[in-house]
Amino acid sequence: MEASVVNVPAAEERAPGTLARCVSALERGERFLITMHEFPDGDALGSALALCLALKERGKSVTVYSPQGAPQNLRFLPGAADIVRSLSRDARFDVCLACDAGDDARLGPDLPERERRGETLNLDHHPRSKAFGDVNLVDSTAASVGVLVWRLLKALDQPISRDIAACLWVSIASDTGNFRHSNTNAECMRIAWELVERGVRPGEISSRMYESQPLARVRLLAEVLKTLVVSKDGRVAWVVASREVFEAAGTVEETADGFISYPRSIEGVEVALLLREEGPQRQRVSFRSRGKVDVGAIATRFGGGGHHNASGCSVPGTLEEVRALVLREVQRGMERARIF
């Protein structure tokens, strides 16, 4: 089956063709695999778990796969404890749903071959999403993949339980920065209102997401902030999470996700970076922009992806080599945006 990308207009529940094909696959299938991009964030995890809960309520068999499991601050979500970190070589499914991936290369090493995973539905809102699915429900105007899941569940006439609503809230709140980012729009605010109507308690969820951190993560943050560097012109700032930083904090398990918000919050900074050492010769780089620089385009040059204001990639090389490479591309991006 030939894959093609079809952008579904925001707040469009008529969805000519693509949404209907997704609904049909969810109704026909019995064995479902749900997966997401590596090192899942709130959008990837929340949208995946909302789908899982809804499909189980419809009597389906569902496996949620993520090699890293749920990050510590999202383990409270319903269904998070049942995520599997590996799949057997003989596992077979009728339908595979990929949430927030952008590229099937980000779906984990155990992703079954096409004939074993069944029909693949690619649910995404990245503007440079690869059309790897048999059906590609891709809408770059959607505030999060949770918005696409909401549209799907409404088209299915699926009741939205309190647990499903909590997962969708985390998806939307995560990718909108708790409704602070520029992708916050009327559609996601309407959905948020309905989720609260269905029992979501925003204060309680925010507390569990942001105010229940283990001590080791706070110590890690203290070490990461010691690496803060701001460029001479004050337009670029970055922090580094090296192996030495993790050792100094006394942890190897905690994540540095979210730490990039600190260099981004500095007055005058246009682009912020977080470099995380994955190994001696590979670094993970996260980018954030205030809006003038397209960091999604920068990450794409290194084989990654994301949005205009938020993106990431994994780059071979030492920390010093990768830092020099990405800073050079950031400078070029700033020149294209005419930031001098």
C-alpha cells in the first residue's frame, strides 16, 4: 500500500478520507501495537496511553511499546506501568499506531517488520513528518498528537473516561508548555475545557508532572546548570549533560529532559541547546527557539526533526565536535533569520 501524507485541517472532523481510514482500521483490528518516538515526552506518551485505554475499553488487545518506558514524572498516568520495553521476534499485530514519531527510525529497535505489525497508522503533527505509514494522519496545525487522538475518538463515538482525559491533558499541556507556547490555539483550548468537564484536575496533574521530582533529578539540574554558557552576543545559550555531570549528581537513571527551559528563559537568548552525552562518540542535542530561528530545519540537517521552535537530533562525534557543529548551524540559522 502506498503511503501518502494528508494534512487534516485543524478542528476538522469531516477529515476527507484519512480520518475515516484510521477509524476503519481501529474498528476492524483486534491486536494493536502502539508505539512512539524514543525517549518519549508528554505528548508521545499521553496520546499513546489515551489510545490504549480507549481500545481496551472496546475489547481490543493492546501492547504499548517504548524501549525507555515512561519518564519518572509521567509514571502516574493510567497504563504507564504496562508499557513494554521489548517485543518478541514472533509478535504479530493487525494494526500499529505510531504517535508523535516524525520518522519510523525513531520507533525503537524491536519495531516489527511491516508484515508482522499490520497496517501502520502514523499520527503526527511535525511539519517535516516522514510518510512512513500506510495511513498518515499528519496535521502540523494540531497543537499536539493528543488533539489528533481526540478527533479519532470523537469520530469513533468513544466515550472519554476520566483516565483517557488525563492522558490527553498531559499530551496537550506538554506540547503547549501548559498553554504558553505559540501553538496554543482555539481548538486545543476547547478540548482542554471538555477534558476538565470529564474530570481532569489541571492543578493535580501539573503538580505530579512538575512538582514531584526525585532528589537525584534536582541534584542533576544543579550540575547541568554549572555548565551554562551564553554566547558573547547573548543570543545563544547552552548546557551540557555529560557522563561526568551525571556522575557528579550521583545518578545515571534520571533524565535531563526539560532542563533546556533554563537557558531558553534567559533574557535576549534566541536559541537554546541541551547536549546530552549518549556515548563517547554520540550526542543527543535538543534545540529551542523563541520563534525567529527555525530549529526544526537545523535538526533535520543532522537527521533529526521537530517543530520550528522545538526539535532534536542525535549526532555522532565527541561533545566538543558536536557542539562546534551545531553552533555553526545555529549561527547560519540566525543569519538566515537576519538576527545580527
